[in-house]
Amino acid sequence: MSCCALEEEDFRRCCRLLLQRSEQLRDGWSWEAVQGSKEGYLRKTALRPAAVIPSPARDHTGSGLDSEPCTSCQSCLDPRGREEEQSGLDASVDIAKEEEDDEDDWVCTVSGGSSQVLQYEYHILHSCSYATPVLYFRAFTQEGRSLSLEEVWSSVHPNFRLRLQSSPLDTITLQEHPLLGQPFFMLHPCRTEEFMRPVLQAAQEQHRPVNYVLSWLSVVGPVVGLDVPLKYSTQLCPAPSPGSSTKPD
């Protein structure tokens, strides 16, 4: 792949490697092919706790729909820190350290009448326009009700929300899934290249492999509750395994 752009062929190769590691860790990622098409995407579902409150949580200081619009989740990154990473997976660790004091007191919130568990469905697609991966997701209560955009914003950890408030573009938007034609939330990819550039450049300078998709996911995933286990870093970019059943076509 080029220094900063991720072409579709490289995206699929990175996905194959991620799936191989996920299979070893039993982490739940799968490759979903689109019927009648050569395209596909990575998919994972996860359960997250939710606090039930009388109405969707609103932070009138700037979170949710009452705030100034937010930008891409990549705006919360410090590119200087990426130059010091050996695998790119340390990005989420650095952010998590800053949240440690608040983490135990925070859970995502949903409207009253819903259960205290939410089901999230995450999809990773390739964007030809941006030449980057893009994270799409949707969330449901156990009763099957879809979360609103405002409820999704309320589920973003306060520390992430504070960083996202200073930007001119919405980070999380409701979009049509480009392969399924269904409504999904999307983390906007407009600044992915900006924070991935130092990761890739450092890898090139040090002559070490880097899995673009895995490094990218370790940074953007925690914004919407999708964490990447540190065990992935022990086999970040292994040689492809011939005949693997989880390979994208």
C-alpha cells in the first residue's frame, strides 16, 4: 500500500490477517460477502451495558444534537504519539489511560422502558473515495428498538465527547449502508489519513509490518465502545495462511 492511502486490495489483505488473529482469539469477527457482488465487509456484534434513565441523556454543554457539531473521531488523536508506536495498537491504550479515573463511573444511557443491555453491530467497509476503512454500526435494545442518534451520542464516553466538540463536522452521522442499503451510524473518515500517516511512515522507516485496518481500528473503535484486545499486537501482521475459511474473496 502507499504511505497514506489504503487501496481495496490492501484492505482485503489486512482483513484476512485480522480475521486469522480473531479466529485464534475467538473474538467474533467475520467476513460477510454481499450476495451477487464481489464486495464484502468485516462484521462483529457485541453487548454493552446501558443505564436506564427517564429520557435520552443530553449534555447541554456540547454533546448530542444540542451541541455544536463535532468532527471526525480522528480529531481526538495526537499524531506525535503515533510516531512512537511500534504497532499502532498503543493508540487506544494511551487514550484509555486518560480515561481511567472516569471509566468506572460511566455507562451508556438509553430511554426509559428499555433493558440494561444494548446490542451493537459493527461493520468495517472500504471507502474508495477516502481510500481508508470506515466504521459503520447500529445499536439495539434487547427489545429490538434501534437507538436514536441522540442516544448514540450519549453512549460515547464523556472524555471522547469533550475532544470531539471542538470540530466543525459531525463525527457520528446516520447514513445509508453502501452495501446493504439500510440506515447505519457512521464514523466519518475525513481525517483518517491525517492520523494514520505517522503510523505508516514510522513503520516504513523502521522496516516493520503494520496492519492498517487493525491499527486504525484500535484508535477509532473505542470511541463507540469497540475495543481491540492487546493480544492482537502479538501477531499484528503475520504471513497469510493458505486456505483459511475466513478469507475475504
